[in-house]
Amino acid sequence: MMTLMRPHAPIFAALLMLPLAADAAATGTAFPRLKPLADFRPGAWDMRADGGEPRTLCLRDPGALLTGGRPASGCTMTVLSDGVEDAALSYSCRSGRTGRTDLRRTASGLYDSRVQGVDGKLPFAARMEWRRTGDC
């Protein structure tokens, strides 16, 4: 089990308020096809970070799940593990942001992600629950 650092949790929470990337084509990032995401469907998703209030997002691709709910422009992703229910990847973006995501599919349309990394020389870490709620 991964222990998450939270020294800059308020900063990370503020970064979650940034608009999400519309899709992979708009960000220039190719998201890997991971086994836990085999049944991912575009649509409305509720994202709850670290037990906070849910935020509804319209997702066209699973990129937000893989990058902690943040845009991922010009990132290179490396798959570290890819099981049926769990996957892990690391990423490095042209902006200098780097990170690791551990993703777990807990049910159809329900995922948990744990992200940690460095953005703008500041560390970030969070746990998020993603739940598909319908179409958008």
C-alpha cells in the first residue's frame, strides 16, 4: 500500500479547480490502454478528492483518471503494471510536471486513483474516487 504525502494538499486542491483537458487530441498526450479501463465510457463522472465534495466532470477519455484530474499536455506515460483490476503508470510532461498514478477499478464505472508527483517544484499527492453518473 502506498503512503501519500500531503504537505501541499491545499495547493493540490486548488489545482483541481483548473479546467480538465477535453480529450487526448487536444492535449497532445496519448493515454495508454490499460486493462482496468477496458470498460471506461465517456460521460458525466463525479470526482471526489480525499473525501471532499464530489465535482461532476464531462470526460471524453480516461486521461483525467490517469493524471489526477488535471490537464496533461505533452506528457509521456510509462506503464509500470497493468492487471485486470489494478494498473500503475508514471508520467513526465513538457511543463515539468512528473507523477505516478495507481489506479484500481472497484466496480463497473467506479475507480479509485492515488496520485503523487511534483508540479512547479511542489509535491502533490491525493486519493480520488471516480464514479460514472450518466451522459453529458
